[in-house]
Amino acid sequence: MNRMNDDEKRALGKKIKAVRKQKGLLQEQLAELVGYKVGTIAKYEQGDRVPDISMLKKIAEVLDCDLAEIAGTTNEIIKETIRFDNAVENYINWLRGVHVMLTTPIYDDDDKKEKTAIIVDIDGIAVDVGDSIDEIMQMSREHFMLLAKQFGKKVFDI
């Protein structure tokens, strides 16, 4: 969902608009139902912005339509995207739980696409790890496996 070209963005926007109109809703009504500003909905429909998967899911629920159909993809890709988004959210919550200072502001990138930064305080220096979070999570997994081998007790063979 994150790496769409301009034609794909416009196609997604047209699908959202078509389903919204089919359901007899104005942009203002859809915006109110999903908790966003009408300008954001307009930008989605024009293809100027792409909703993240959680917002697209919310739009599909409000419009009572299939998420994969409106997104122009398969249910498997949608499920994998949601699984990854949930994993990132859980990882961020864990970092907060172990007292890593971080914030997750939403901003528009150079292509006017809404993104979420993951700003971490490292020795008083703010570092955005948002674009590298999947690599960081993979390295954390590998590090955990090494620590588990070192400190864990073998219980039985799996």
C-alpha cells in the first residue's frame, strides 16, 4: 500500500469516491464517520494522498465494502500489511514499556503522502527510525534469539 505510483493513487481515490457516492454520502459525512477532516478525504479521492491501511480499513467499514476490493489488491496482501502494522505498533509499545523515549508524529512527506515518523531520543539526539523500523525489528528478533540461547534453559526438543 505504501509504494503506489500516481496512477494507482488516482485509481484508489476514484474507488473510494465511487463507493462513497454509491452509498449516498458526502465527503463531509464520510470525514465525520472516520474522524478525519473533509480536506483529507478530498485528497484521498483525488489521489493526492494515500490512506494508511488502518484508515483504509476504517473507510471500507464505514462504506460497508470489501477492503481488498477498494484497495485493488488481495485479502492476503491486506492481512500481511495489517499484521506488519500491528507488529510495529506492539514493538513501539514495548519500547515505551522499557522506557525508551519516543514519539510518533504524523507528517506529510515530499510527495504529500501522510507518514508516521518514529522519533527516538538517543542520548539527547532525536533520530527518526520510521523508514528503518522493519530492519530494526528483524535485528531485534535475531538479537533476542542469541540472548535466549545464551540465557535460556533447554526444556525439550521441538
